[in-house]
Amino acid sequence: MSDNQNKPLKALLLVGGFGTRLRPLTLSKAKPLIEFVNKPILVHQIEALKEVGVTEIVLAINYQPERMYDFLKENEEKYKIKITCSKEDIPLGTAGPIGLAKEILQKTEGDEIFVFNRDITCKFPLKQMLEFHRKHGKEGTIAVTKVKDPSQFGVILSDENRKILDFIEKPQIFVGDNINAGLYIFNKKFLNRVNPVPTSIEREIFPQMAKEGELYSFLLEGFWKDIGQPKEYLIGTELYLNNLNDIKSDLLAKNNDVKKFEGNVVVHPSAKIEDGALIGPNVVIGENCVIKKGVRIKNSVLMQKVTVNENSFISNSIIGWNSIIGKWVRIEGLSVFGEFVTIKDEVLINKNIILPNVTIKANLKEGQIILC
């Protein structure tokens, strides 16, 4: 291995989005700080990058910057990794923030820079991706994933050596099934292509790189999901839990005389579950949650400090932090609660979005959005 390959790596994470698709959760926390299987989305990314040898991460931020600064202070020492923030004053698209952080990124000792451009869950095979990038020796590598319906995405066409030939936006006839997975590796030379002005890396930078033969695709194996909206967040949770089952992870809850689980379930060690509750499949129970007897939960996520009282039912929903669910409540249909939501006894919630700090005392009309 060359000296350059032994040098520390840097990464840039594009985390400046407003998270509108994941509201009401993002009204309380910046999207990268929302828990996914009981760890902030950003922490999953940091852990993967640290494992492959990244020693400094630049966070390209915009929305709720003070919370990102707090995260930086709390987690630099915890994860023994340098974290720097680069703040946009105006939205700069997906290439502009890289240009804004150019001076920081150019100082890296090594030649390669990781860039993450989506809130995704996958196995993060960054070591294999880095080896592939170094082997082809060109300027950039895009991780791609296969999808069943490519007509909903921009398709990436590559040759037999994985050199990218073209980008086809939402093809109505089948031309391929590889799409951009939101993970990139660039050589420092790439930084000459970007400036701190509003620019799309997908529409303006990548096509030119492909035309010059400087861009390759790396096919991700295993599961992948963009978790940037509630439906996909829950699907991503199921995929992640399935992977935990495949690798026989100790994170998965196990049945005993008191706690009863069905399928793949993750329960934070501080959560309390009473006898007679049935949890699963595909459920995550957050820190300091309380689940009373007779409760049934499936295909759902409970954030921190949620209380679910006796005989209530929750399915296919996300319950925000510090929420309180009364007795004999039924919640279903991809309902999403913000922080500090209270549902009184014997209430039906179906396909409802409820903003933070709201108390619901009666059944809601299906699909209704509750603001106050």
C-alpha cells in the first residue's frame, strides 16, 4: 500500500436540508439528529466513516445550526474524531456546500474525500468502495443501488468496467436499474470543479465528469433505503432490523417470562415493558420508554420517553419524543407524532400527522393534520 493510502481521510456530510418531508419530527430536531434505531442518523454515518479511517468530518449545515454545533461539542470527544462545521448562509444545492468547504477539504493529507449526500441506511461498505476507487484511479466514484422501479429515479448507465457513461432521468422504458445511492468518493482534484455558489452536483458536475471519463460507479450489495420521509423511514427500519437478524446481533430483543416479542425488535436497555405487552415485528423502542400491560405495537418506532398506557395498539406509525398515549388508544395508518403529543383514552388515530405539544381528546378524521 502506498504512503498516500495510509494517510488520514476526510469526509463531508451534506446535512443542511430543512427536513420538510420528515415533519413533524424535524420541528424538534435537525433531521441528521433524529434517532434511527436508537442512534442519530448522523452517528450511523460517523461510525461507518471512522471505521474506514476517516479522522475529520466536515458538516455542511444550514437549518438549526445551533443544534448541530451542540452535537459537535458533545460528540467530538465521544467518537475521538474531529468534527468541523461549514455553514451556508443561503442554500447552495448539492455541489455549492462542497465548494464552500473547499479550503478545509484541501488540507487533508490523503487524496480521497468521502461525501455523503443522503440520509440513508445500508451496510456502508466504505472499505470496499475505497479499494475500488483507488483501483480505477479516476477522479470520482458514485455508489449505486438497484431498484425495482427505475422510472421513478435518475438511472446511471455504466460499462462493463463500471465507468459511468450517462445519466437518464426517470426513463419510461427500461434502460437500467442502478440509481445514485448518495455516497461518493472524490480525489482532491475534484475540488477544482466546485465553487460556493448554488450548483447541483447531479445535474451540473457529474455529467461533465462522465463525459471526461472521470467517474465510476460502485454497486452496493445488500439493503439500501433513503429514510428521509416517514414511509421510507419505517421501511428502512425494517431493512435494518432484518440485517441485524441476519448477522445475529445482540441488539435484537429476546423473549423471557415477562417480555414478549414477535419478529425483529430493538428495545433500549432503559425502556420498561410490563408483562402482557406484545411487541413486534419491526419495532424500535427508544430510551426511557414505558410500555404498559396489554399494549400491542408492530411496524412502528417510539422515540425517547414515550409512555403507552394499558391495552393500546400502535401500528405502522412513528411516535415522537415525550409523547403520552392513553388507555385503549388505536394508532395506525402511518401516523406521525411530533414531540410532547398527548392522546387521551379510547381515541382512534388513523393516517394523522400531529404537530408537537398537542393534546387529542377525541377521534380524528382520517388523514387529518393537527396543528394545535
